[in-house]
Amino acid sequence: METYYSILPLAAVLVSLLAAGLITLSGRRPNIRESWTLLAGVVKFGIVLAMLPSVLQGRFPEITLFAISQGISLVLRADTLGIIFALSASFLWILASCFSIGYERGLSDHKQTRYFSSFAICLSATIGIAFSANLLTFVIFYEILTIATYPLVIHKETKEAIAAGRKYLVYLLTGGVALLAALALTFHTAGGTDFKAGGFLTMEAGTGMLMALFILFLVGFGMKAAVMPLHSWLPSAMAAPTPVSALLHAVAVVKAGVFGFARAFGFVMGPALLGEIGALNITAGLAGATIIIASLLAFSQDNLKKRLAYSTIGHLSYIVLGVAILSPQAWSGGLMHIVNHAAMKITLFFCAGAIYVTTHREKVSELNGIGRRMPFTMGAFALAAIGLAGIPPVGGFVSKWYLALGALDAGQTVYTVILLVSGLLNAGYLLSVVGRAFFMKSDNFTKFGEASLWMLVPLVITAVLSVLLGLFPDRFFHLYSLSAEVARSVFGGGL
Amino acid sequence: MSALPILIILPLLFFAFIAALVGIWHQRLSRYMAVLGVTLALAAAAQGLLTVLTVGEQRYFLGGWPPPFGIEYVLDPLSSFMSLVVLCIGFFVVIYEPGAAFYQAPRKGIPVYPLLMLLLGGLTGVVLTGDLFNLFVFLEIYSLASYTLITLSGKRALVASFRYLILGTIAGGFYLLGVGFIYFATGSLNMADVASILPGICTSPAIMAAVALIVIGLSIKMALFPLHIWLPDAHSYAPPAIAAILASVQIEVAAYALVRMMLDVFQPYYLCNMLSINSVIAWAGAAGILFGSALAIPQRDFKRMLAYSTVGQVGYIALGIGLASPLGLIGALLHILNHAFMKSCLFLVAGGIRYQTGLREIPWFAGLGRRMPLTMAAFVVAALSMIGIPPTAGFFSKWYLILGSVDSGNWVFVTVILVSSLLNAVYFFGVIERVYAKPPAGYPEEVKAKDPPISVLAPILVLAAGVLGLGLINVVIVTRVLELVVASLY
């Protein structure tokens, strides 16, 4: 692994932190305030993009900040895995911010300053998580993310939102505590916490300790990654405004959880080690069960956002499955799904938000015929739905393909079957919404048209992106190469 | 021999008298005298720490009498660290607006600031002295000052203070008895001297009794579970500034005394008699952590919640001390520093809220986040630190404590520390939720609320910034100061 000193990783983290301050100060001038958000988003994405060329060449920008504990420093490093996450999060933030502007103004929502500045801090933490080079730095940003997202979850300040906030904290802080224990044990066992492709722990630590570490990582990351049975905060968190659900609960927070799994399984413990102690099978089993159960539960949800929440839970476990199968292809598939699912799911949430702002409808059963009044919105919904079901040419097919291949490769055909079945279930609970929207008649929506451009344009962009990611998986930011490279390094022994 | 140690204590005592005299003539000026005195002492303490880190230990013999005959004041890494903590917090409390500090501006004729100076002087004296009996003298000085200062809040405070007085005097009495036994057995009252004499008389039953008495006496003073019962009332009824000093500094000075006695004076003795007082203290600490954190949850009164929280935090310090490992002690000492900043910030916030709105109970704090944004922002930072969210200071002291427990293989302690973080989150987020997410109930006090004036807000904000800053620079503190301390004690 070749690294070179660069201030860019730090800049990427600090941009939105600075913006958060400026947003708080511009509370009285909404237009200036919103422009800080947009500016920060563009700059952040630009900085991350600027680091892509050297990462592709295998040279990683790194900056060591200062010692934060005895023997451990705060180190930010843009490596292959990190840049996948950072690119998707920062790009989608720009779109989510545009959407937020339309959403918040469309609803004349309260406390918008708190909303936008919390969002900015969350993105800082997310990029910090993506670029953490050791486990302590990771845990620090992980916990900051939990706290920074709380104001967004309780934003509406209704009883439901406050209860959702409490549940959110209980689950995620418990996960954080488990993670802290894992961190302490890792440091105690290995004397260091730097991420290393292929893992830095060995069988020397003893099966007991390794199992304990595995369970702690499973709980710690499983909370954010909504692996069942640690998932129930996610549907409740749908009480948050839709852009929050879109970015944070489809792209940033939950992806931080699966990203954590990737780091723990690939850069702390190593797939071979985990396979030896039987941890991979446990994880894959939980992920597989989550996929099926979540897909089934999605059918029974009439509230659109809750349905999307269960869909998210299922798809997150695709990624967890990807890193729990002993095959580089499965890893590739899982990591690509981080981006594919993000694009598709955010589209769906954007659509739900556009529908809510325009018509104030939240339930699937109320959406009959809305396709005629909001064709672009529901068209985008349909594209994303097709992708999530795993039908080409939308992106979801590509990642699923590699996941399925990987499962076959590793001799675990049951997961291939699970993936196929889940695809059918996805088609069922998502395309039924599309069907309702376009093919059922109702007079409810004659007064309405499409949502404002602030909301419409982002969702069209993400839908198109989902399709493009399926048609040209490597054209956009070399997503495929990056994922394959991570898989190679995790299995092949070091970058 | 250097005069630096006594130069830290002298301004406090000297200006206590000046403030008293000036106060008779002009009440307001006594506060300015107090500020002057604390500033001088703080400057001396800072200089003391620098000198110790660069040059080495500094000793001062009172009256020129060399030990073991005379009284000695010692500036070593531990005591210079502690004295700086005490005086930092003391400084912020002294510059805090009197109306908010004491619920009302001190009435004419009540020497509030002189007593405060005596309190700080006594605390600093305990920290800096190298003589066992002299420690008792300063212990009593600050205790008497604190009993008096607590009563400024009215009737209930009077009862609470009386209870504290009884228990505190018992504690002091135990300590004195223990010192007496030591004196009879060793013939010396000087700490370093006693430490060298003790190995020779290991098995003496007088010494065993002395150890027990001193540890119990100091544990009462420290409010270590289950000897904490005086604390909740005393701290909830005391005026906010006094509660700040009591919770954040006095408790820790008692912990310092325990560290000094157990690890410095008795250490050689322990080694040859293998008493397991360490584990008793650690387990009492663990129990205290859970007990304090759990009992803080149902409290409606804000300061009472903070008081129970203090019982829990003392448990962390005791756990660190009792772990008897370098990492554990580093965690305990770092927590002493961090807790001093966090807890005093929280109590000063309580004072600010009371001053601005008259509100005391958490259910009535609804909507204050909007009305008092800066105050509540400081509260959030301090609360996150108490819960242990990085990068605030509280995370790092817990981190070292966890590392120390893992090192000792004590998984129960690890679990206790982690679970207590969650318990702390429950009651602090309860307040955060109330303050930010609940609409104001419409009470006139809430509607009129706004951020308190700068004389109240400044100490609060600086302390909150300190909580964040101490977290980020914790390694500097650990490597430059605390490791020296640990090296000198182990």
C-alpha cells in the first residue's frame, strides 16, 4: 500500500463542518443559508473526486492529524473502499440538498436551520467514517454520526418522531457501546488498530477472543446496518422528514453500518480468519434471513416509507451477505451494491417525498392513479423498482449478479436462491405500487401536478444514474474496478 | 527548597482575609479581591506545573523546619496537576455572576467570597501538603467553609448541610484517628517519612487499623458508594456555584487524598502485606457507577439529577484507582480533570437557567433550546461528554478506564463502564429531548427566557469549550503529565 501526504481527506471532512457553522449563522437569510449547503456539497464532491485518480493507481492520500490516544493517532486515508463510500455519499448529498430545499420550502417546515446544519455535520461524519484509517478514528466518527443524526430524526417533534428518536438512540448507542468494547479488545489483542487489507488479527488471539470480537462487531455494526433482529429502529425512523430518510437511512447512516462490516471483515479480521472460526456462516445466515423476512414484511406495509424501510433492511443485508461469503466476487457485488442500492433507494424516497409534499398522501393504498398526474415521479419510481428487483439493465442487476456468482463460487447456493427469491419479492412489493399508480383509476389527484423542480430534477437524475450504473458499471467513477480491487486486496493479501 | 508550593496556597488564604475586611466596608469589592486572589494562585499553580515538568519536584518547609519535624509542602506531578484543576474551576466559579452563583446577590454582612476563598484554600492545601496532620487541618478548613456555604440557599439547605456536617466530621475524625495510629506506630507525620518507615513494621495491627480508618474516612469525603448518602441532598440544595465546586473539585480532592494515601504512603506497606483494599475500592466504585447513574434517571430536579450523576462519576474514579494498573490510574486522573470541567459546566448551566428563568425542574425546561441557545449548546457538549461521545473529553477517560480493565482481564468492569454510558445517555437525553423537542408549555418564565448575560454565560462557554478541547488534546495531558504521575507512584 502506497500512501502519500495530502490534506484532501481532511478537507473533505471539514468542508461541511465549516458549512454547518455558516448555516447556523445565516439562519435568518434562507437563501444564503441554502447556498452554503449546496456550495459545500459541490466542493466536497469535488475534493473526493480529485482523489480518485491516485486511488485508482493504488496511491492513497493520507493525513495523520494528531495523537488521540496512547499509540493511536487520528488518521484519514482515502483508500479504495473508502472512496467508494465517499463518492456515493458526497454526490448524493448534493442531490439530497436540492431535494431538501424543495421539500422544506414546500412544507414551510420549522427549524430549517437546525435541519440543514445537522445534515452538514452528518455528512462530515460520514466522510470521516469513509476515510478513517484505523478503528479508533472510525469509532469516533461513527459515534458523532449517531449523535448528529438525532436532531434530524426528531425534526418533526411529533410524539411519533420523539419516540422514534428514543428508539434510534437506544439501538445505535448500544451498538456504539459494543463497538467500543470491540475496539478496546482489538487494541488489547493486537496492540494497534490500523486497517490493513486482509485483516491484521490472526489465530494467535485465540478462538474465544476472536469469537467475542466477532459478536461485538456484529452487534456494533449490525445496529446501523439493520441486520435482524437489530433492525426495528429503521422503520420507526421513517418519522423523520423524507430527505432525511432518503440520504441518511438509505445512503449514509445505514451504509456506514455495512461499510463497518466491510472494514471489520476485510480490514480487521480477514475473511479467511472469520471463515475458520465459523463467523462467516453465522453472518451469512443472519443476512439471508434478514433479506427474506424483510422482503416479506415489506408487503404488509401500507405506509409507503415504511415499505421502503423494510426494503432497505433487506438490501442492506445483500451487502452484508456479500462480505460474509468467502469469495471475491461476492465482495465485489456487495460493494457495488453500496452505490447501486443508494442510487435506487434514494430515488424511491425522493418520489415518496415528492408525493407527500404535493398531495400529502403517505399510504400506498391512496396512490391509485397518481401516475397520470406525476408521470416523471412515478416513472423514476418504476425504474428504481425494476433495479431493486434485479432486472437488467438497471444497476441492481449488476451487483446482484456478482453476489449470486460469488455465492455459487463459494458453494453456498442457498444464498443464490435467496437472492433470486428476494428479487421476486422486491418486484412484488415495489412494482405493485407502480401498477397502482399507472393502471388504476381514481379521481383523487386531478388537482395535482408534478412536484417542484427542486424535487423533481434530483429524482430524475438519480433514476437515470441507476440505469447508467447498470449499463456502464465501470464508466462512472470506475465503480466496478474499485470494488474488484478491494475484493482482490482483501483476499489476495494486502494492497 | 522552593517557595512555589506555598505561593499557591498563600494568596487564597491571604485574600480570604482581605476580602473579609473589604467586604465589611463594601460588599461588591470583596468579590474583586477574591478574583484577584484566585488569579494569583492560578498563575502560581500554572508556574508550578511547568516547573515540575521541566525541573522536578519542588518542596517547601514551613518555617524552615526540615522534615520530619516540620511541615512540608510538595509540588510533584500529581499535586501540581491537581492544584491546577482545583484553581481552574475555582477561577471560573469566582468570576461567575454572584446573583446566579448564589441564587441571590449575597446579603450585606455575609462573607460569601471570603468563605469561598477559604474553601479553595483548604482544597489546595490538602493537595499540596506533605504532612499527614496538616492534611487534616486543611481538610477541616475546606469542610467548614463548605458547610457554611451550602446553607446560603435556605431552610432545606440548612438540613442538608447539617447532615453533611455530621458525616463529614465523622469522616474527618476517622482520618484523624488513623493518622494518630500511624503517628504512634511510626513516630512521624511526614508522608514521605512514613512511607519509608512502614515496610519495617508491616504487620503492626495499629497500621492495619490506620489504613482502614483512613480509607473509610476519605471514602466518605469522596462520596464513594455506599458512603455517599450525604451527597445528593448537599449538592442539590447548595447554591449552583458551590455545588459546582463541591461536585467537581472537592470530591476529586478527596479522591486525590485517597490516591496519595494508598499509592504513595501505604504502597510499600501494601506490597508486603498484600491487603486487597484496591479491589474493594474498585468494586465499590463499580457499584457506585451503576447506582448513581440509575438513580439519576427518575430525578425531576435538575441539580439533584446532577448530584446522583456525580455519585456515578466518583465510581469511575474509584474504579480507576482500584484497578491498580497504570492505565487505570491514568483513566482515573484524566477523569478527575474531565469531570471537573464537565460537572462544573453543568452546574453553572443550572445556575444560569435558575437565574434567567427561575426554573429548577426538568419537566419545565421545555423549549429552552430555542430561547437559550448558547447555554443549551454548552449543556449539550457537557452532556455528550458525560455520556462518553467522542471527541469530547469524557470519551477518553472512559477509554483509558476500559483499556485498564481489559488489561486486568476484568470483564465485569468493562461491562459496567459500557452499560453506565447507556444509563447516562438515558437521563441526559431526557433533558435534551425536553429542551429541544418539546414545545414550551407557555409558562411566563419560559416565554421570557433568553440567554443569560455574559457574566453568567462566559464561564459556561469557556468550560464547555474546555470539555471539547481537553478531549482533543488528551494525549498531551496523558503523556506529559499523567505518565509522570504514574511513574512516580508505581
